[in-house]
Amino acid sequence: MNINAKQPLNTPKKKHKSHQNWSWIIIISFFILSVYNVYFGLFGIVCMTMPIYHALRGRGKIHCSAYCPRGSFLGKFLEKLSMQNNLPKFMKTKKFKNALLTLMVVMLSLSIIHSGGQIDKIAFALFRFMFASFVVGVLMGVFFKPRSWCQVCPMGHATGLIADIKKAPKQVSTPVKNDKIA
């Protein structure tokens, strides 16, 4: 047995409590409140930044598996409606996911720029962005498996990219000796 080990070899990883059975209420509330008052659309920023926050804290894609309200909704309500087909192979490629992430960032950025800095228009742009991706997720969940959107989700992909960067071994730079004296 390794005495200097920080954690015994047979200790399981720490389990995070999942909120998937109820977090769907958050996204439904977001849509209802945003229709009632467009300023609630600003809460869309929270939905987009939380996965990044968790990834930057070194938690990887924990948001996707334990907290995501959209994934919770798709998993809970589309099980009986879903055709249970697998996603096409091209949708699972990094090239496709990178293209989708780029498209979504560009479209959201253009919407925010087009708002002219008016808070109500920014809120509506966020609401429209969240609702459009929700509709796409529901359609994908019906034609494919319920949480198919989760496999191509731009935020999940961005979170995975951040997690990969954080896991990458750090390169130690060594100073270059300069034999020439000026």
C-alpha cells in the first residue's frame, strides 16, 4: 500500500448530486417569465455562463450531466415521443460541433450588436436565442434520441474544450541560453 498517496486507490470519485429530475422547471420558468416581461431574457446569460463557470473551476462537463435545465426537459418529456434514432455520424464530429459553436456565437454576437446596446433588445435577443435552440433540441429529441441536442450542444462542446485544455499537461519552459554577449 502506498503510504504517501493522498487518496486510497479503491476510493470512488466524488459523486455530485444531480438536479436533472427537477431542473427542467428553470427553463420553462425562463420562457414564461420572458414572454411576460422581456427583461427576464437577460437570465439567458446565466444558462450560457454556468457550464463555462463549472469547466473553468475544473469540474469538466458536470453542468451537462447534473444541472442543465434544457437536458433535464429533453430527457424527462421526450422519452415517449422520441423515435429513438441515433444521430448521424457527421453530427458527432468535432468539425460539426466546432461549426455549430461558431455559428451560434456569431449569431448571438450579431443579435447583441444589432440591439444597439438597448437592454430590452439584448434581453429579447437572448430569449430568442435560447428559445430557438430549445426548439431545435426538441425537434432533435423527437427525430433522434431524447437528449440528442446534448451531444451537439455548443455550450457542452465549449465546456469540453475548456476541460481538455485544463487537463493538458503544462509545458515547462526553460530559458534559452544566449551565448552572445551584446
